[in-house]
Amino acid sequence: MLLQRHLLVSFLFALIFPILARSQGPIAPSTSPAESVRAYQNSPDGLRWQLQDILNAATDPNRSWLEPLVRQTEIPNSKEWFVRTFGREEGDSWAAAYEDTLGEVEKNFRDVLTQLAGQDGEFLTRIVNDGPAPARKIEARMVKSLQRPVDIYFASWKERGFSRGSKSTAIGYFVFLEGRFRLNGAVSSSELQPEPGMDDGAPQNAASERTATGLNNSSAHGLENGVSRPGAGGVGYPSCIYCPDPKYSPLARKKKLEGTVVLQAIIQADGGVTGIQVVKSPDPELTPLAIDAARTWRLNPARRADGEAVPVILTIEITFRLLK
């Protein structure tokens, strides 16, 4: 009798256990890169991280994450952005090219990343503004046409084991907008042809890395459009005279929003803040409030070694914190 009861219990356990095992599911559902919120730094390393995320998605067997991540490299309000950034003549031309070829450019981008997924290599990135490659005439043209300070990046891929100076695979030109790097598809494929050694990029620990207080200091002569970089070429840093805390909107207060909005702006020679761009924001409701606050700031301007005040481009942080 005892043996029969033991066999019955064993039979029921074997029958029920698979059902229980199937009903539990995964302990922690995986989150795709497209669904997660990753903040990329506006720097060569930041671009490498974003491209690596897309490459990881291309490496996944079902590639379900690849399309959303590629779509996130599109330039928001592209026509307005091109005209505002490069002026009416160049901007209209590049905006039309961007819109006409967007689908083809994104397909080529996906195809290239898919091909690279099986290779052992690394992404090489550089800031074009600090030294346009002579063989790529498009770079000097873009930098010369800038109507406001915007960092332009170039990215390529090189397989490991290849010597410095060998050809690399061009990925494209990128700009940093709203917390992500956006692919500038207005540059034609003929202008992306690789040249030996051209895209080796800067060393991993080069001075072009951005810091928490200011933008990169790699240029000893400042930007070509007359705006300098603090800490480069003897240019100092601005300091606050009047930098009030941001004001909460009723909705932001009701939602109990807190966090830091990161902005990029030009501190003019008179200490005013202009050319404000959003680098990162924890909530859309806080973004305009941070911009409004920054516009009221007044600073002691940055100065050269001879004492002359000069405009500089700078990253500033506006922090929202509710009183407890």
C-alpha cells in the first residue's frame, strides 16, 4: 500500500512539474537596446558606444532590435535642421538630398552593420571640425558652411590585425542631436570612398575626449567659425555671475519631476548665453524650462591669455530638484 502511494505521488509530480516549469517563464524578461534608455556622451567614445549597440543588434540571430536602432539615427525635422545649421543655400540642397535618399541610406547602413557583425574589428571615430581630411573635400565644405556650432563626426571600421594606414570601411558622418548620434545621409556614397590611412582616427585616450565641464579641448586654435573651446590655445573658462535655478512649471511640479538637463551653448564675449542645444533631458517637460533658465544666465566671459574676451562653446547642466 505504501509503495502504491509512493508511485502515485511520483506520477503526479512528474505530470505537474512540466506544467509549473512552463508557466513560470523567464525570471527577468530581456530588454532590447531600442527599449532601454541609454545616454550617449557627445564625444568620439559616445559614438563608438552607439555604433557598438547597433552592431550588437545586427549580430543577434533574429535582428529584431536592428530596425528600431537604425531609425533612431534619423535627423529630427531634417529640413529645418539642415537650413538652420548650414544656411539657406547649402541647407536646402543637403536637406533635399537627405530626404530623397533616406530609405536607401538606412538600408545601406543596415547592410554594412550586418556584414561587420561577423568580423573582429573596431570602430574608429574622429571629430571632423578639428581637422578635416584633405582628401575628403566634403569635410572642409561642411565645416566652412556651419552657421552655428555643431560637432561633425566621422566613423569607420577596421578589422583587427590590419596595419595602420590600410583601408578601412567607411560608416558615415554623424551629428549629435537630442542625446543620440544621427547619420548624415546627405553625404553621397562617392564621398565616402576609403583612402589608406585616412580613417585611422585619434588614439583612444586622445585629448578629444569630452569632460564633464567643457567640450573637447583638442583644438589649439578654437573652432573655425570664431568660437573657441575653453582650455585650448590659452583660452580660459567662463564663470557664473548670475546663474539662477530653473523654475518649475505647474505640470512639472505636479509630476514631481527631478533630474539634470544637459545643454550645449555658446557663452558670448559679453557673458550672454546663446546657441542653446539640448544634449540630454530626463523629461520633455523639463527641457524648455532648462532652456529658459539658461537664457537668463550671465557669466564672466572666457578670456585669452592677453585678456581679450572671446565666445566659447560649453556644456552646461541645469538641475531640477524639489524641496523636501
